[in-house]
Amino acid sequence: MAQPHRHLGVDIGLSGLIKWIRYPLVNSEAAGLEVVGSIADQFEGAFAHQLLRDCLVLLDSPLSSRDVEILWLAGTFREFDLERLGIDGRVWLRRIADICTDRIRHEDSSFMPADAAPAVDGAMKEAVLAEIRSVGPALEQATAHHAYNALVGVVPTLEQAVDVDTDLGFRLLLRAVKGYFVPISEARYERYLALGDELGLGEDVVDDGDFNVWPDLVD
């Protein structure tokens, strides 16, 4: 599946949904699905294409339901907690995909979702994995050892996501770093911008105002 609508001036696809589903806070599956429908309708339905693509990439991957849940929980700071709500990660992705498909069919009644085409570039994959490993200790401290929103397994699961799709894995890394408000240096921030540019992402996707940048930090 092609990746249309990548420059919308906001974070895109699944990482964008993860950001928006936190504001305002929703605490039920029905409320969550209402937000999904609203987000899929953004930009005259253009957002639905990228969101559908991200969901299909993960659904077609070997990632388990628990892996999907970890990626989601890391980005949302457990504020839309699939685990607490008893929602299976893969089932949740399928429901999102169905909503996106229905929205796209408003414009094209013959639309049929194609098989997802993961985007994995060897050099870019290694660059993103290097960033995950570099920020890994700080991200592990922020997630697994959080006082009341602890989440185990974020770093290795992000590495798996990058193996599946470099672009999506990178966006989910950023969302996890932002979700748990991990302190990063200005140098790391600049590297994130450079990686986003190489992946063809707009600066608005990388920096949406949620980073916790410490000017004096060296990392």
C-alpha cells in the first residue's frame, strides 16, 4: 500500500492517533472508538489512509497482541489503557482499521484495503535502532520504573517495531519518549529531526511540542 497524505502539518497515522486520543482523556472503549472516527475524518478523510496503513503493517507483522499493547501504552502514558479495559491489542488495531476503511469508502465506494507494504531501509533501520539503544536506559527508567504507570518491555518492543517498518517504528519511538516525558538533549533532538527528514517526515511530525528537551543534558 502506498503512503499518501504524509504531510498534514501534524503527526500522522497510528502515532498521531496515540497523541490525539489523550486529549481529552477517554476512559472507555466506546469513547475511544468515537475519537478514532473523529480522527479518521480529519483533513477530509486523508488521515484515514495513513492510519489504516499503519494498522495493516502491524496486523500483517509477527508482533503479538501484547507487543501492540506495549507500543500503544507507551505512547499514551497508559491514559487510554488497553490492558485495564481488557482490549486485545490486535483486536483494537482491527477495529481502527475497519473505521478507517469505512471512512475512505465515503469517497471511494469500491475501495478495498491492499496488503500493507512495510518500509524497511537497511541503513535507516540501523540509524533508528541506534537511537533506541542510545535512549534505551533513560526510556527503561521512565517506563519500567515509573511510580504509578509502570510498563515493562518498551525498548525491545520498539526494536521489533523498527524491524517491521522503519518509519512507523521511528514514530512510535518518538511517541514513547514524549508519552513518558523522557528528558533528551538538544543534540538528540536534532538527530531526531534529521532522521525524520531522511524518512520524508515533516518537522511537524517529529516535533509537535511534546518533547522534554534539557539544554544542559548530554546524551
